[in-house]
Amino acid sequence: MSAYNIINFGAKPDGRTDSAKAFLRAWAAACSSKTPASIYVPSGKFLVSQALFSGPCNNAAMKITIDGTILAPSGYSFMTDWVTFKYVQGLSISGGVLDGRGQAFWACKMAGKNCPQGASVITLRIGQSKNVRISGMSLLNSEMFHMVIFGSNGVTLQGMNIIAPENSPNTDGIHIQKSSGVTIQSSSMRTGDDCISLGSGSTNIWMERITCGPGHGISIGSLGGGTTEEEGVQNITVRNAVITGTQNGVRIKTWGKPNNGFVRDVKFEHVTMRNVQNPIVVDQNYCPGNVNCPNQHSGIKISKVSYTDVKGTSATPVAVKFDCSATNPCNGMRLQDIKLTYQNKPAMSYCRNVKGSVSGLVVPQSCF
């Protein structure tokens, strides 16, 4: 295997010298290799202004090992993506820290100022790629989303550690859209927004041994806010998750407006809630500020969603809330062994426009 150390391409581990060109030169050498190739990022702090690692490459067995910390520029940025891998196949990345240094941008947003257009950077994007594996990586303090997987197939994330302050706005952990065959395992997210969010076109997604909180929980949506023709979300599994101190636990959210999309074949299994405000929630009447959607109904069709062995504590009296569309009721919703309490008493449920079945449900009001 050909090996390329970024130091040999001019990178400086001093945290001050922009090493973006050195990273890209190392990538170009590895990508052009006709045999399996590796890139090594040693210990130290490497400032990288912006980097697009683009394929396709001459080999489908690229490996990047990171022992150091990669730093984004401080202050505001005027880009939308910081580190991007695009059109690559057979890539594995292990270790390392990517620090987005989003503090200045958050302060601007929280102060209600007119923040620079084009700011709000995504720390790590995987786009239009196949068979990508990332393990043991930490993503810190992104200006906005920490990681986006878009238009890709066969992406595995393992041992991810994603951290931003609870009050940092829109700092989702991992967002998936128009992608299939994505697996997230043994990972922890503590951010200011959704730990994991799934957009339109997310299919065959497996999430296992997830630790989430604080933030907004694990969310499908929001869906149906743009064009009326939207790709559906299906075959989603969340298993063995612990969600602590979040606004929502497991949520499905759609705009209250016409749409041809759908959500189906979703499983939430063996989930522990710890002081979560809305442990189980489906909201099909999302219409912030009552703009563009008053008196309309969600066209997203939600069906075959199951919740099995969801237990723990709710921070509010209503732990299960299904507020579904009047024109497209939630269908085939299944709850089994739900044991959620509020102040040491069984929590309550609220349901509108929903059809399904329950068994072993410990709430004084049954949804169905």
C-alpha cells in the first residue's frame, strides 16, 4: 500500500499555518495511485481553511488515519462546507478530531444580528459517494450541522463522538438525505439540535447503540416543506438508544401542507428516555409562524411505525403524542411495552387522527 504523510506535503502542525493545500496534495497523490493508498495525519493541530477531497480515484481502497486535530478558521466563514468528500468509493477514515470552532457564529445568531450571508458551515460532508466507513472520529463545535450524508450509498459510522454546547443553534449531529444503506453504531451526540435527523430520500438506515442528549433527539423530518414531490423515507431502525434531557425523544415531523411523500416501515426498539420533554412524538401539523400553511393538512403518509420497549421518564405529563394529518391519518402505528412515567406516575398520551394497536402500554389514556 502506498503511504502519504501530510507533513511531507508541507502541512504544519502548529495550529496557525493553513495546511489545506498540503492536505489536497496528499489526497491527489493517493487518489491517483492505482494500488490501495493511505494518508496519515500525525499528532498536532492543523489549520485547514477549506478542503474538497474529490474523486473518482484510481483505486477503491483509500484509507485516512488521523492522530491529530484539524481546525477550522476562527471567526465567521463564508462557505457552506468545510471538509467534503465527494464522488469517492471505498474510503475509510479512522480517528482524529475536527473542530469547527463555531463559537463566533453562534454568538452572532444568538444576539439576533445580521450574520454574514453564506456563513453557517457544515463541518463534514459525504456527498455522492459509495462504501465509506468512518470510525473513532470526534466532531466538535460546528457552526451548523456537524455531518451531512447526501446522495450516498453504503456509509458506516462507528464510534463517532459529536459535541457542541446545548445552546448552540442548529448544530445537528448527523443529517442524512437522499441516501441509502447508512449505518450508525456505538456513537454519542451532545449538540444544540437533533442528534440524528433524516431528510427526504433516506432509506435503509440502521442506528444502534446511540447515546443522545442534550439537544432535540432523533428525528425524521421535517418533511414536506418544499416541493410537493418529495422522496419518501422508509426502512428505518433505531435500536438500543439512550436519550437524555432532550426536547424530543424519537420524533416524526411533517409540514402541514400538501405533499406526495411518505414515511413507512420505521422501528424504534429498546429506547431509554431520561427526563425527555416529548419522548414519543409525531407532529404532522408543523407550521412555524403560521406562514404558508395555515388551515392546510399534511400530505405526507405515515404508516407502519412501531415502538417497542420504550421506557424511562418524561419531563412533561404527556409522553406519547400523535398529532396526525386530518386528510392522511397515521396508519398502522404499533406500540408495545411502553413504560414512561412523569413524576413517578404513569405518563399520559394524546392522539389525533391515528390508527393502530397497543399492548403492554403503561399510560392511563390509550391512543387507540
